[in-house]
Amino acid sequence: MVTVIPDFTLVVQMVIFLATVVILNRLLYKPILSIIDRRKKQLEESENEIKLFNESVDKRAAEYEEKLKQAKLKASEQKKEIIQEGVNQAKSIVDAVRNEIPAIAREFQQKMDKEIEKAKGVLDGRYKDLSLEIARKILGRPVA
């Protein structure tokens, strides 16, 4: 039979291994895990800040779009008002001219009537002489 003498080296190696695991856990794994956790928290905070910033940007963009829309509506209304004012002024000018046309026509007719009367006055005294002269030229001989 074989007798085995217990060897304490295995126990010593196990104690050294466990001590190494405990030491490495405290000196290496926990600090690395805490650094990883801090970075993870920083990333989450950064993501939250980015979300808040994006929301702020979206909100301001929406406000800008709304103000731009309101400004366009206001400009459109002002344009319509200006066009309507121009139309009204043009209509009043056309109406004023239309109202003046009969007076101008009467004045022109009166001037024409005066000129016709003058011409008649000139021709009345000479119509016999003119008709005799025209008859002479047409006939080619003197007319009595």
C-alpha cells in the first residue's frame, strides 16, 4: 500500500491564490469597474445634455418658424392693403377724370360752336362771291 503524506503546499497555493484574488480585486478590478461606472454615468449625462440641447434647438426652430410664418402673413396682409389702397386711388382718379370729361367735352363743343359761328360769319358775307368764282372756274367762262 501506498501512503500519501499530506502535502501542505496545495493548501499554501490555494491560500496564495485566494489572497491574490482578493488583492487584485481591491487593487485592480474595483478601481477599473469604478472608472467604467463613472464613464458610463458621464456618457449618460452627456446624452441627457445632448437631448436637452436638441429639444432646445427644436423648440427655438419651431419658434423661429412660427415667427417667420406670422411675419409672412403680416407682410401678405400689408401687401393686400397696399394693393387695395392703390386700386382705390386709381379708381378715384379714374372717377375724377370721368367726371371732368363732360365738362371738357362741353367746353370743346362751345369752342367749336364759336369757331363755326366765326366761319359762318366770314362765309356769309362772301358766299355769293365764292360761288360765282367756283362756277367760273368749273365752267371756264364768266358767270353773271
